[in-house]
Amino acid sequence: MIRTNNLTKIYRTEEVETTALGSVNIEINEGEFVSIMGPSGCGKSTLMNILGLLDNPSGGEYHFIGTEVSKFTERQRAHMRKENIGFVFQSFNLIDELTIYENVELPLLYLKTPSSERKQMVEKVLEHMQIMHRRNHFPQQLSGGQQQRVAVARALVANPKIILADEPTGNLDSSHGDEVMKMLTDLNEAGTTIVMVTHSPTYAEYGNRVIHLFDGQVVTENYKEKFHV
Amino acid sequence: MLKSYFKIAFRNLIKNRNYALINIIGLSLGMAAVFVITRFVFEELSYDQDNQFKNRIYRVYHDGKEKSGATQAILTTAIEDKFPEIEKTVRIGKYWQDYNLIRYENRIEKVEPFYFADPEIFDVLNIPLLQGNTETCLDDPDAVVITRQFGEKYFPGQNPFGKILTIRYGNSFYDRKITAILDEIPKNTYLNPDVLLPLKFLEQVEQSDLFTNWGFNSVTTLFLLKKNAEIEQLTAKLNNFVSALAPEWFKPDYRLQPLTRVHLYSSDISCRIGEYGDIAQVRLYGAIALIILIIACINFINLSLVQSSRRIKEIGVRKVVGAGRSALVYQSLLESILLSVISLAFAFLLLKLLLPFANQIFNRQMQLSLTENLSFFLVMIFIALLVGLVCGGSTALIFSSLKPVTLFSNKQIYSSGNSLFKRTMLAFQFVTFCGLIIASLVIRNQMIYLSGKQLGYNTEQVMVIMRPPGDTNKKYNVFASQLQNHSAIQSVTISSFVPPVFGNWITQSLEKDENMEWVIADTSYLSALDMKLVAGRNLRENEPGAILLNETAYKKRFSNQPFTPDMEIGTDNKKRIVGVVQDFHTHALYQKIDPLFIENAGIDDFIACISIKLSAGQIPEGIQQAKQIWQKIYPNDLFSFQFIDEKFDQIYQNDEQFAQLISFFTFLAVVIACMGLFGLISFTAVQRTKEIGIRKTLGATIQNIALLLCREYLIIGMISFVFAVPILYYLMEIWLQRFAYHINLDWWIFALSGLIAFSIAALTVSFQAIKAATANPVESLRYE
């Protein structure tokens, strides 16, 4: 599903050149749950931005679902993104002015899903995430865990092929963190590919593979035999 | 989707209500000002547009050395049936306008000027009748046509049709039969008569050869041309025809002016009838409206940028979940259009409130009616939508072009290009801001100068009454001697002319074909008007050939030669100079003082003015006494007077109106610009929150931080001021050229304007800067 060849990202200013990613080669198959770990500044979020088509690499190739996308324009990336990728962020990134229902509905609006179908899809995912009773509330009225559940619901509602989660438990206490991890595992088991950046070795273990990054390079890739049932 | 945009727009409005309020207030004020001016511009441009023959009606005027709208009454009779291009002609005249009186129920009242016209006026000017027949109502010399309002006033509760109205012409009263009632004529019509009299009436009563002499420029002539008439060709033919027909001394120089241009494009044509505007004024006000609109838009954009920068996360999220650039642009446009539509509603309310004041300032009777002013309403809506589109579009383009990654990274979202955009907008606002302050100071100072300038005579406590037609010196002498018996009256004088524009200003050439202003006055003229003699003595009774010169005339003729009592002037008609009077301004300060002489001659032959100098502190008593004596001596004439200083106020009315408008718009522009500035400094404070926190933890003082935030604005302000000064110097020089006597554009005016602009701007930015500087640094660093 995802394959990168010598992927690089270099930030240039007038005087300084900083290599955020240097020749990253990774491959992620459909149905995998991959955790990405590494110290602060190692390039995890940069990699996630490129994998999530939020940013273009400086060099190398990036094949996403069989298409080379590294030279895509913002318009092409936006199109690819909305059809295939769901995002979950550390800080939830819900729109404060929209209700829970409206936040979850948003990706479907941009996909121009018909109204009746949209209603069904949103309600289904809200039920699934057990936040249906909060549908008319605003994000500030919810706990962190509940907000992250909404964010996951939003990531899921359009049935994306892959979910990219950037430290989804970073702003949560351990019980809510466990809850979110359980949700992601369940989704993975249902067939959704998940790529997650995390600082926590414990949560990284939820994945079937852990990629370690250091100074913009992949240093180790650990495959695990363990699969959650 | 649209529903979602609306929802978020409304919720954002409520959430950020303070910004929304500032934005809406600024925009509403700006729009209201623009609408008031636009309404005036529309009114001016609408004159005679409703006339069904508007493209075929032309006014004849003389295009000689001095343009004049007065033509000869004989013209239309001379050319009758000679020009197939001319379908109809009409002559309109206005005479004795200071003596337009009617008598009813034994009372005499002054009314709006009577117009004398040919019956064709109804067809040509499209004037509708409520009662009567357009073909015949002006046929009879004894007829009179009045408006419905006039009838309601003087014949309340009755149908005035067929009734008798007594009108005054010259020194006689005539009973006229009302043969038609005019329907209401729209105000934006070239001619708006209350009372119409047949021109035939004039032919009957006028003793002079008004209708047969090519030397009498006495009527306004309008032509209704046939379709597709060639104007240039017709003009040439007309001039040639008249040239062959008229006496040799008469050199025809006729030109034709389309009716639709008469109202606005006639400022250089003298002897006009009807209501006039000035295209230069319309353009000037249009430019002011445009500047205000731009200031309001810049303000709107600045404040929208502030708000959008607070919504970066939302924009980022929308991008991440699939919003394309166009979706974000639509959303931004919708939000700004929503704001501008709300502002439009408020602006409309303000317009309704301001319209009576605008009517007063512009001297118009503008209305707001959806049916009659539909195009104006459409333009208002168009302006509001345009503002929304331009303002929403510019912020949308900045934010929607950012990559989603940038939107989440808390980085500076302004690229150098955007920053330049912001600075340019700010600089434009500052230049306008400083410019308007300079303009209002200069204009206000000039107005103070005009009202305070010594004119060489007394403008206060002198009331001027126009002498009734047919009055004799014998009758006047009785009036004057009775007046002088009262303590409230200091002196009385009769003269052909009283400055600034009472009576007839006549010129005469004494020698070398050099025209001099000629005032015929009695011996009390100097004392009643407090004029000073600089040499010689005053005029005496029964002293034929004796004159007084003003200083300008004396210097022009005799240079530095000292005055001697036996000096003479004139070639054929020699005059003896008995004294030199100190220069006085015969006109308002638009004109230089011209050479002038005063002579005590037969005043009987002239339309004259009676000037009565009242004692200070006894003005009401003086007026009352004058009125009582007047009614006794001139029972058939209305006691109507004006003080000289009031006349000056009338003359300067246009400039005073301009001064008031500029002051108002300056105030408005300053308020709007300050709101924008306030928004921008808030924006900068938000953008630099982290930097402020770090600097504070490193020991920066409140002053350091405040200066850091204000510095950019103060520098832009100073640069803009440097730009504004030469532009305004040039523009104000042009404006001051209107006046022969004006203030100098001293450096202190610019310095003071700069100081005012700088103080206002500094106050605005320092408030927010200090607020940001005094915030707890922990707050700003907590999220890092």
C-alpha cells in the first residue's frame, strides 16, 4: 500500500540546510498496523506528513496505493487524501465551532456524499464509537478521551484505506490512552491499515511492526509475531 | 455544504463578537458614508433623465468670450419654420426675481420665481397637467398656471382651477386666471416652476423692445429636435442664418447643449435659470466616496486576517479532511459577504438617519424610495457584495494557499509577499488618514480666514432691502428721513450696488476702453457701510461729474502720484476725483479687487438697494421700525431684507459645505482606520505571543515590548506622512486657487497634521501593545 524509495525531506533557509529525512525506505502492506518510534526531532512527524500527503518530499519516490505521488500538486494530494486517508492527531484537531455530529460529517461533505447516505454513515460511526449521545455537543464540552474518539470517528467515517495517527494518545491519561489504542486495534483487525507515531513503547507494541527512526533515518524495523485477537 | 458554511460563519460571528462588531461598525460607517455620497451622485446624474425626449432637447447658449445661457426672445420667431431639424422651440424667462409677489386676501407674499414661457414648454419639458389643456392654457396673456402644492397653499380646501390670482410684475399688480394645475414635477428636473405665466403677457406689458431687439439677451431657449438631427451642422446653419438676418453689430455665437448635460455641465455658463449642479463637485465627492470605501475595505481585510489567523487550525483541519482550495475560498467569501450584508443593513439604516442632514448639506431634497431609486439600491447591494468579494477573496487567497502542514505548525503564516501586501494596505490607509487631516486643517483655516478677513466695509448690522420697482427718489427720501428719526437706525443709503452682490454691478469705461466698476450712490454710502477715505473728501449733493475712486483704480491710473483735489479722469466724459476710498471687496474673496468709482448720479434709473445700518444691540427694534415705516410708504410691496453677512454665508455655502463634509469624512476615516490599526496590532500581538513571552522571561520591560510591537506601524506611519505631504500640498494649492485671497500653506499646518495623525495612531496601537506587553509570559509560553 505504501512504498518509499530513498525518501528525503530537506528544509532550507538562506543559511541553514536541515535534513529532516534522509533516504527513508519503507514498505507498508494493506492490513498492517505499523508503529513509528523515535526521539523528538528524529523526523517522525515529517514522515507522517509526507505519508499522509500533507507535504511533498524533497527527493525520492513515494508510491501510495500503486501511484507515485511525490510530485503531486496540492490539488492532487487533497483529492487523494480525502478519498483514502483518515487522520488522528495528538491534539484531536476538532473544529470548535462545529458539533460532534458536524465534525464527523465534515469529510463526507467534501466527498459530496448525498445527505441521506451521509446521515446513515455518521450515525453508524458515532454508534460504533459510543458517542451518539454526545452528537449535539461541542468539542469543548467533552473529555479528552471522548474528543479523541470523535477524531477517530471522523477519520473513519469515509471508510479510508489507511489511518495515520500522530501520537493519538499524547494528550490523554493512561485509561483514555488504552481506550483509544483498543479502538485502533479493533479497526486494524477489521481490515484498516494503521500507521501510528508514538513515544510510548507500550502503545507501540500494539502494532505488528515497529519502525525506529533516528536523525531522519530508519534504524531498525522489528516485526512481531504477536497479533491481537 | 452551504449549510455548514453558514453555520460556522454564524457561530464564528457570535464567538468572535468583538471583532465582528468592530468589523461591522467600521464597514457600516464606511458604507453609509459611501451611500450618502452615492445617493447625491445619483441624484445629480438623474436630472432630466426621465424626460422622454431627453436626447432630442438642446439648450441654446452663447459660446463667446463669456458663455451665457440668455438668448434673444426674437430668435425663435426669426427662425420659425426655417429649420426642418427643429420640431419645437420654447422660450423661458425669469424676471424681477427679487419682486415675485402675489396678493391674496389683502396680503402680499413673496413666492418662488415666476417663469414666463411659451405654451410649448409642456410638450418639450414633459410637464404633466392635473387640470387644464396644455395647448391652450398659456395662450391667453391673462392666464396663469400653478402647481398643485401652490394651489393647496393659497386656496386651501378649494379647487383653484378658474380662480383669480393677483400677481405683481414691475410696479403693477395683475389679476390672472388660473387656467391649468401642474402635477408634481420631479425635483430632479431642470425647471421646477411654482407659477408659470405666458410669455405673451410680457409682450403685452413690457414697454421695451424685448421681443424685437437682437440686443436683449432675455430668455432661455430650448429646441426639441427631430430624430437624428446633426447637431454640428444645425449649429453652423443657425449661426449663418442669424448672421444674415440680424443687424451687423450682432455676431451670433450660438451653441447647443443637450438637456441631459445642462444641470451638471453649465458652471461656466452665466445667466442660467433652474437648479444647477457641478460635475467637478460630483467627481470630487465620488473620489472621496471611493477613498472611504477603500479605507473601509482595507480595514475589513485587516480584521479578517486577524480573525483568520485565529482560525488556522480550522482551515488546517478542513484541508486535512479533504477541503480543496476552492471550498475554502467559497467559505471565506461566504463569511465576508455575510458580514458585508449585515453591514449593508446597518449602513442602510444609517443612510436613512443621515439623509436629512445630507439634504441640508448638499442643498437637495433626496428621497429613498425603492421604486424610484431602484438603480441606487442595486448599486448599494452591488457595492456590499463587491466589498465582501474583494475582502473575503484576499484573505481567502492568502490562507487557502498555505499547505496544511504549515497550518498546523504555528509558523509565521505571512510570507514576505503577504507582509508587503499588509504593509502596502496600511501605508495607503496612513496616507489617506494624514491626507484627510491635512485637508481638513487647510480648509478649516481658509474658512476662518474668509470669515475674519477685513473687507474694507462693515458687514454686520447692515440690512439691505431691494428698492421696489417704480419707486421714486421723492418717495425714497420720505422713507429715509423717517427712518433716521429712530435711535435704532444709524444711517440709510441708496445705491446701485452693495457688496457682495446686492443690486446691479455695472461697469463703465472712463478712458482707454478700460472698464471700471461703477457704483451709483448717495452721499451716505461711505458712512452707512463704514468705508474709509484715504484721501480727499466724500461726495456732496448736486455735484455733477464728481467721483470717488478706490485705491486700486487710483494706483492703476496715477501710480504713486500724490492726490490733489483737482485731479481728473476720463477722455470724452471727464470726471473730477474728489476723494480716494480705501479698497473694499466688491465681491466675495474669490476675486481680486477691481478698479472702481462711486458717483452720485440719477439713481432713479437703476434697480437699487436700500442699506440700513442699525445700532448695535438694537437690531430687533431697528428691523421693526424699518418694517413699520416701509408698510406705510410702500403698502404694495413686501418688506423683505437680508443682512450683508448672511449674504456672505450664502456665497461661501458651497465651500462651507465642502469643509463640513471633509471634516466629517476625516473623522470617519480616522475612526475606521483606527479600528483597522487596532485589528492589525492585535494580530501582531497574537502572532508574536511566543516571542513576547521569551523576551519577557529574558527581562524585557513593558516599554520594550510595546515599542517592539508599535515600531513597524510608527515607521510606516512616518513614511506615509512623508508621501502624503507633497500630494496634499499640490491638491490644496489647487483648491486654494479658487480664492483670490487665501492662506499660505505654512509648514506648521503639515507639522500639526502630522502630530495629530501620529498621536491618534500612537494612542490606538499603544493600547493593544501595552495590553500584550503586560500579559503573563507563562500564558504565552505554556503551549510551547
